[in-house]
Amino acid sequence: MTGARVAVIGAGAWGTTLANLLASNSGAGVRLWAREPEVARSFKEYGENALFLQGVPLNRERLSITNSLSGALAGAQVVVWVCPAQHSAGLLARAAPFIPGDAVVVSASKGIEIATLRRMDEIFADALPPAQAGRFCVLSGPSFAREVCDGVPTAVSVASRDREACLRIQSLFQTDRFRVYTTPDVIGVELGGALKNVIAVAAGVAAGLELGHNAVAALMTRGLAEISRLGVAMGAHPATFAGLAGMGDLVLTCTGGLSRNRTVGRRLGRGESMEEITGSTRTVAEGVATVVAVHELAGRLGVEMPVSEEVYRIVAEGADPMEALHRLMTREPKPEHPHEPEQRR
């Protein structure tokens, strides 16, 4: 899709990174919408997003930043949505009248709306015409913004129920440093990107408690198992959770020092309260909100998610992290894979 006119909605670190990447691929240029006026001023004066991506030079020839939704979306052939899940429905209500009917919409947001338990594709399905919602795409995978900006080799997945739209977005984002794989599993890619943040909080708690590598490995492995259980119950393909949007993103977010969700968990493990943590940062750790959504979804669907449930107790109820660990370790012993036949004696 070289030459496509692109609008990126959301100028946080990831939105700015994707806009800058696309500016090199789209001959028609990229317009980035920022809620904060200081982001547009910073770009105009210094050529960077000093608020969320300080020190990264942006493409001034093919990228522009605006505080006008209508201005950003006018004539766009591709709309990339990179806004927090909890604020997306309200913002989309304002933006939808300006989204051209033939544009392909791509979500790069990772989260589940707490109030309604909707995934991002469901939020957009309620706001877009049916034909356009059918072309909806999701981009997710192991991709720290700063490393993508630095040209570190990165691989992600793009999902859509419309194969042609999926291939168009793959072509638009693909570079020699940013590899894009396609899949039709929209539900799985969205849930993998959202649910891994909950397990990353758990991994951070373990790091804050200085429990060692064994504990983190166990949390990641059992966390992936329960993510897969919930995903399959919601209609996802199980293989998706062994891929980039599942295991790949989980490994990155649970172990990488740039992970906001792991950082929140580590601070909780060191004894800080959620109020202290949220009051000290401007950036959003989507896992904090997703913890509540996962708790509700698991209860509604009857899916056992012990790691996620303990994270919920710590984040939402102020439970002691060491007591949560004790509950996990003293659960009734059971097979690792319950549906496999018992070993022959």
C-alpha cells in the first residue's frame, strides 16, 4: 500500500513510533493525532515527541502532528488506532463521523473495556458500518516502541477476517526491520495482546519479591495456559497463543525492562500501593485495567485462572503479594494437562 494516506490516532510512545515507521512507507504521508497540544508543539519546535518519546527524531518530511481529529482523518485510506482501550469508545464516538467509509481501520491498542468487557474489534463493530467493520484489522506482538524506533528487528502479527485487508496492512507496515505475519484470528490476537499484561504484572510482583527466575518461568508458563483457556472459551484458535501475539508478547512483557506492566508489578512486590504507583506516572499500564476485565470474564465463562485471580486480588483488593504466592503454591495438586490420558503404570 505504498502511497496510502494514513491517519494515526493516539500519540503516545507506540502511536508515535508506528506513525514514524509508516511515514517511511507511505509516499502520501502520515498525519498523527495528539490529544495533548504540547505534543504538537514539541514536534513543530524540535522534531520529536518530547512528552512520550523523548530523544527520538521524527520524520518531518512525511509526518505531521495535529490536535484536530477531523484534520487528521480527512481523506485517510488507512486509520491506525493507538488509544487506551478504556478511552476508545468515547473518542471513537467523536472520530467516527470523520473516518472515510472506504478506509481500512487498524487497532494497535491492547486492552479490554472494563465497563462492557468488549474487545477492540467489538468496540469498532458498534461504531463503524458493517462492511467497514468486516475489514477491521488488529496489529499486535512483541514490540517495545523504543526498540522499534532504534531499528531493532521486530516481528508482529496482523489479524483480520478480511484476507485482502490483512494483506494490504501487512504490506503497509512491512520493512526490513519490522516483519509482519498475517492471521484470520482477530479474537486470539486481541486477547493475547491484552491478557499477557495481567501475567506481566504477576511477573513483576515476583521480581519485586526477589523470588528468582524459577518463579517467573512458572508464572509465565501457567499464565499462558490460562490465557489460552480463556481465549478458546471466547472463540480464539489455540495455536494463536503459541505465536507472536501470544507467547511472543508474553515473554517480552514479562521479562523486558521497558515493560510498564512488569514495572507496576515490581513496585507492588516491593510494597508500594496502587494509589502510589498510579499517582506517580503519566503513562498508562493497560494491564491494571485488564486485570478487572479478566476477573469478570473468567467468572462469567467459568474459566479457571488462578494466576490472574491473584493479580486481581493484589491490584483491586490490596492483597498481600506473599499471601497470594502462598495461595498459588498450596493449591490442590493436579495434572499439568488435564485432558491427556493418564500414564500407564
